[in-house]
Amino acid sequence: MYIQHFGLSNEEISRMEELMAVLYGAPPPISYHGHVESLYQEILHDYDNHRYFFCSSCSESMAESRNACDNEECSIRGQNIKRAKKMQRIEVQVISSIPQLSDVLVRDIEKIIEMHARLHRREQNHERNDVRLFDGYYQNIETRDAFENNHLRVLLSLSIDGFRPRRLSKREIWPLYLRIDCLPQNEANNYYNSILAGTIQSRMKPTEKVLETLFSRLESELHDLRDSPIEIDVGGTSWLVEVKLYKGVADMAVRGNFSVCFNDTAGNINRECTQAQQVLFGVPRWNAEYGCSKCYIKGTRIQNSRIWIPGSDADTVLRSRESYIEDAELGQYGISKITSAMRLLPPCEFLADALHVCSEGITRDRMRDLFSSKTKFPGLRVSRESVEKVKQSLLGISNHTYANSLILSLDDMKTCKAAEVDELAFVVFPLVVAVGIVPCPIAATALLGYWMCIKIISKSLTLTVSSIETVKLIAQHTREISIIEAPEIFTMKCHWFFDHAMEEEITNFGTAYQWSSCPFESHHRRLQIRVNQSTTNSASVIIEKYLLSKRVRTLFHAQCANGNESMLALKEKVDNNHRKRFPVDIKISESIYIPKNSRVNSSELREPEKTRILRSGEEPYSRIVVRGKVFSSRLYWTRTKSSRQDLIYLDGDDGNESFGSALLFLYNHNMSRPPLYTLGRGPTPPRQKLQATRRAEVASPVVNRRLFFERSQNPIVPAEEIPIEMEEEAPTGDIYERREFNFDAPPAREAPRPAGSLYDCITNGTIQMDKAAKLIMDQKKRRVFNKAAYEEFTRSEVATRAQHYDFDGLDDTDESIREVRLFVFATKLQSDILRAQLSKLHRSMEFTEKFTVPASRPKVSINNCSKKSWILEAEPPFVKVELKSIGAQWQPRKKDNTFLQLTSFFRFILTRITNPPHKIREFAVRVNGSGGRDVNLQNLPHYVEKTLKDFGEDVIGLGHAELEAGVELDWEQSSFYLSLGADESERAVNLTTLTKQKVEWATHIFHSLQKALRDVRAYGYNEEQGTWLPSNVGFYSVQKFHRLD
């Protein structure tokens, strides 16, 4: 961890090891190159990182990073690589997100289960301090029935933004982050819980081919996780975890472009804008006619800008995933094509974030309108004399020592961070209105309304249903006032904030501050972990260090869970918890304590406090900590700062508040809580004396339960107000005709839509080769074929698990050149998938060598049974059968191992226990009876499943009662025990061995029964002859078994 953080070179590491050898007289037992590097390589292998290279001029893919472009039409064809902007190669790295997701889920799945259990109980809760408490979150997670069947759906949010790393001025990086929204928000925003799915490293505008490569792995893995959920054991119970993309956060709503943050030579953060929104999502720029990616509003141009004021309800009809696909196919409303990013998550699912919409957007604009000559809101323009007074007032404000950001001056606006802009606006906006220096009262009202909106929603921890309804009403009135007074300020930022963020989004999903992109942008600093200056491939090193730091931390915390004191002490130092700012001296309760060095000596006391304290016998202290906030004495705790911590809110409300100034905190060891000795109690002190006074939290009043109504996606609009492009042809004939008496033939089905990606060519485990070949040929004709995305598809679990290849449409007798080329593309795709299957099978065999079924090889035989008879009797379609008599007819294959023989034995039994026999194909064996992907399948009855598993255990010789844990038997009378050996020691050893084998084989017996029934469901059945027709489904069944195991 030390080497990763400081970026030491190999030479420096070697010198450190040599110094340790000199100090301790022997080389260290663990060396970096001999042990640590091998561990790192093993860890990085799990992430399956692939690198792809493209020409920066023509975007053609290249095999190596140093190859010259060989595209004949490229302007830099054959030229050597240079560091110039137009000569650098574009590098795309795609990373497997499943290992990163698994690390977080295994550690925190209990928190997710507990939260989802609360949500499914539908307890009345008026709090909205977490995005998981909104209706939109609940509607996207698993259903209550699925949760009761141990099925969980984890929601992910996606973010993509760019930055230029420090000391690497010739590089620009666009990372693709994922966040697990099922965690508490403070933990979800932590970088250790983030997921890095890939990066683009380029100085040019990324093209569609480059972006498709970036999203290819993520698209493939989301398909895999949908078909094969992750299985996690929680306290002996298996949970199936499904993954779904929920929402997106990106700097695209306001600017409509791809932004890049970087540090200049002075250390200031600058931002470059690259027009890439059309490439990323295929939507028009934000200042185009249909620039809003959330609705169909048409902007109105005023001089050089465009404003977005809805003229009717039709203007605010929301876009959806389906509407984006339809608009792209028709080429309307500014949507020209369907991109790879749009297939994953359409732009309408990207919520407004406070960083770009508010802090860097509207708030900065209102500050400009107040104090700049370039104002767009003349009613807000403050006179030059008043500006100087505001500056003096800001300089005299005391900052909170516990604040996240400091209140700076107006002169610092150019270099202020977003949080500092907010802190400044929270003071300036109400100040200029209160002292009456805003010339227009109506404009002052609009400014005050916006300030109230952002002030309320920025306090995410105090949000309730009541406060959200209040702020929505304030936003509505503020919007109306702003449109009347200065319509030219209603740009896309205001439209997004007032018409979307403060309407449907705040009701269903959360506030703009809860969906801010600040946490994602803070991850950029983690990607800039120090890199040794001699490193030649900095792009890969940055990603490797990012992934290694998270995995090493996960392994480190797992070791700390064992309770080793030395490891726990090191963990405290790593987490920076070994030095506490206010260490505990006297703990009063879980949230209240007295810090060290707070005791006040009796010699320092003044009158009359000294007399009272000496009489009472209480101990005086100068400080106390309540819920992490420090309160200190006005007289007995001297501070060098000008901020105060002695003012305490007592009671009162609405202008009748009472405050007190703390002198001492008296503690009696015989009492449960300390009495507070104050100077006195009275009305609110004058405002000029209240410096940094913070009011205590007061419980919110009880509010009535409100009902949520779903907004119609197709509101009724008067005919004269419908835009001409949305008009429909009037129906002809009898419009009052009843449909149930219409016996005309239904209209012909529409022609199937062409595939947007190769994943669209898979239906129910069958690859439509004709559809896939046409897609490949079309992409090659348009010169947009992406070899990297093609390879990701062929290696994906969805493709390699396909059961059939449908060549219908490719076997026509027409032997035209086009048909021949389609057939060539289809056969090549099939061969590439089969090659990937063989590669995975090879890796599976290597995995099986390490993690196979138990080493013991018990024999599958009826003679091993400990019971005289095994009767299976259940409700129809199951019939009463004697399992031993059926099993006696089965013949094993000698070359098979125990697991395969047991699977074959179960297949033989399953085809003979129902009437009619093929009814068994309607059942499935599922983990804890949880729901599966095929809703048409029923769970195998619990009694039948248990009987078959117990019978399977008995036929391999592990069903004896003596092998049950905790069973007390008379060993001297047990014939089985006596047959285990000649003497007592031999019997005890053999009994222990068989008991361990029983535990080891329990899981594999279940998987054997599961696989056998899955194989039987793939069989055909000839009802006339009463015979089964086996099908070869062995490969993907065995592969899935190893994955679950």
C-alpha cells in the first residue's frame, strides 16, 4: 500500500530491501519482486483488462499501440507516432466489473437485504434523506414475492466524465464509473465501493466506434448477469443477485457536450468542452431546436441564445427509451441514430445534477447578474457602491471551523469550487435582498425563491415529504416570476432545474444534490495515485494502481475481521483514525462525551461560578461534544479563531427564539447527564452579536400522508394547440364501432426492426445468424464495424451459452455475391463463438483442476443404501414409486467420475416418477426455492426434492445415521461403526473421514440433481412410442455448475 501510494520505482524498492537487510542482519522474508508482484498479477488477472487502440485521425482499429495506421484514406497513414495532439493513438481499456461488484456485495449484502426488507414492509416513512426512500427506487428493485424467495436486484448508476491528470499534460482520460445505489449514500459515494468499467485515453473527440468499444464489455456483462445472477451465501441462505442499470449522472444536461477538467500551471481547475454529445447519445446540441434530452419542448431563439419556456402541456411530454428508438429510426426530433450508450441507458435516464446545473450553472449566472456588467437580468444588477459594501460584509463573516467549505470573497469567484460557490451564494443571495440593494422587488423575489430552493434541497439529511412539497411550490412560483420578469434567463439550465429536477425527478428519484456528480469527480483524484516518473506506459499503470488499491484494501479488511490486534492497530492508522481531533475523556452516552484536556481547575474559576461549584461538588469542564459537534465555554476555553462555539439554542420559534451562552459544563458522576450552566436565558441576541450561531435540530411536525399520482405520458391537448408534426390523421368509418364485434382479419404484422447490436440477434438462446450477418455487413459498408465490440460479443456468456444457430434465410438457392458474403459472415461468427467456447472450456478445465468436486470417489450403487426401501409418494403428476427398484435398473458408465454418475442416476430416476413422464419437464430445482428466469417452470415440491437428495446421499454410502452431526448412538451396537475398522482408533479415523465427506458432498448432490433435471427438460419425448429423445446440452450446464460451485 505504501509503494502504491507514493509510486516508488523498482530501484527505490530494491534499496529499501537492502536497507532492511542491513538493519536486521538478514534479507526480509517477503520481497516485493518475489512475492508482492506475483500477488498483484494474480489479482489483476481477475479483472480481465483488455486494451484496444485506434488511430486518432480516422478511428480505425490497430493491433498495437505503436503501429502506424495503414488506412489508405487516413491523413497520417504510415507516419510514426508522436506526442502531438493529432498524432497520438486513442487507447481504450475495458475492465470486468463483476469482480469489483462481487467484492462490495459480499461485504455489504446484509445492509442491502435489511434495507430492502424495510422497503417491502411498506412502513409509513416521511423521510427522504436517501435516494432509496423514493418511489422510483422501490419500483425498480425486486418485487416483494421475489424478495421472499431470496431474490435481490441491485441498482447501479453510471457516470462518464473527463479530466486531464496532473503531471500528464499530454493525456486526457474519460473513465466510466458505476455506483451501487443500494448502499447508504455516504458509502455508495466512497471510492472503495466504486466500479471502474473502462477508460478512454485520448486528446481528440471520441468517435462512435471508440465509445462502442468502451461500452461493449459493460453491455456484455449486464446481459450475463441478467441471465445468470450472482449467487451469494448469507448465513447459510443463498441469495440470487440480479443487476440493473438505474440512472445516469454526467456533465451533459446543461452544456450538451463532453467536458474535460484539468489543472493549469497555477493549480487552477479549467474545463475544456469537446462536442461529443451527438456521438455519445445521438441527441442534438442543447441549443438546437429539440435540445432537451428529457422532453419534446422546442426552444425559441432570442438573438444569439435559445430559451426553453413551455407553451402548452404538449411541450413537456417526456421522452422515454421507446421514444428514443422510434425517433432514431424515423430521424425526427433531432435523433439521428441509436448509439451503443443509448442501448445501455438512454439520455432521459440521466438526472440533473447540482454540480453542473446549479453550482456551476444557475448559481454562477445569478452571481453574474448581481455583480457583473454583463447581466442578463437587469432587475438584479447591484450598484457599484453596494458591491463594495457586500465585499466588506463577506470579509467580516466568520467561518465555521467544522464547515466543508469556507465563505470566500466575490473576488475569488473565478477560482471557487462548486461547494465554495454554494456557500457564498447561501450568504450573498439573502443578504442583498434583506438590505434592499436589489433595484427591482420582483427580481429580488425570484432570487430569494431560487435561494430557498437550493438551500432546502442541499440539506439532504433533513429532507421529508413535507419539505419536498414545499420546495416544489416555491420552485413553481419562482419559475413563473422569472419568466415574467426576464424570460431570456430561462436557458436549458433553468429548464432542466425548474421543469424537470423540481417536478417529476424530485418526487420520484431525489434532489439534484442527492444525484450530484461531485462524488464521481472526486474519484478522478484516486486515479491520479502517484506514478513513478520513469514509467513508460502510464495509462495502464494508473488503472492497475486504482484496481489494486481497492482489492488490497478489501483483503486487508478481511484479515482485520479476524480480530488480530496488530492488524486492527494498522487499520486505524490506514483509515486515519489513530489520531482523533477530540479524543474521549468521559463518555456520557453513545452520542455525548467530554473530550480530553477540558477539565477546569478550581483555581481558574471566577465568582459566582466558583462558590456554586464548590458547594455542589460537581466537576467543571470547558467543552462537550454532542453528536460530533463541539460546544465550548465562552470564558474558560480560549480560542485563537474568531468563530464562536458557546451559543446554544434553547427554545422558541418564528422570531421568539431563546439562546444561551455557555460558561461551564458541570458533570456529576452520580448523574446520567450533565447539567448545563448558562449565563442566562433571554430573547434572541442582536444580529450583530450572533456570529456563527447554529440552531439545534427540532423534530419536524407530523404531516398528513400524501398520495402519489402518476403523470400521464399522453396528456389531453386541444386540437388547435397540437404541433403540426404531432398531428394524426382523423379516423374514417364508424368511430363508435365495438371492437368485440369486429371479425375482420387483424392487420399484418410490421416488418421486424433491424438489429441495433449483435445482442439483439439472440432470442431464447438461439442466435439468428441471418440477422447477425446482415448487421455485420451493414456496419462494414458504413465503415462503422467495431472489431473490439465484435470480439467482446463472441466471448460473452450470452453468445457462448447459445443453444442453437438459426441459419434460416441464409440457405436460399440464390447464389448472388451478397448472399455468399452473408453466409461467410455468419459462418465466421459461428466459428469465432465456438473458438471462444473452446477457450472458456480450457479455462474451465484449468479451474476444475484447482477446484473440483471432493477428492473422495464414493461408488454410486444401490448396495450402499442403509434403508431397506425408499418410497416416493407425492401429489399428481408424481406417482408412488419405490426408488431402489428403479435405481437397480440403472447401469453406470465406468469412465465417469462420481458426480457424472450421480447425475446420470438422477436423470434415470426423474424420467420415471411422473405420469405422464414428460410432466417432469415442467419443474425445476432452484436455490432455496427462489424464482428463476423461466416463469413457466414450477419449483420441484420440497418433499420430492428432499427425498431425492437423501436417496442420492444414501446410494453413495453417506446416508447412515451414524454420520449425522450431533447424533448420539450406542456405538458398540452399531454394525456400520464396527465395520469401519479392526480397532477403535481406525474406526474413529474412518468415521471422521466419512462425516467430512458427507458435508462436502451435500452441495454437489444438490447441483447434480439440479443439472439432471435441467438435462431432462432439454430432452424430447415421443408420446406415441413412450420414449425419451436426449439432447446434448452438456457444455453450458457443466460450465454453470462450476461457476455456482
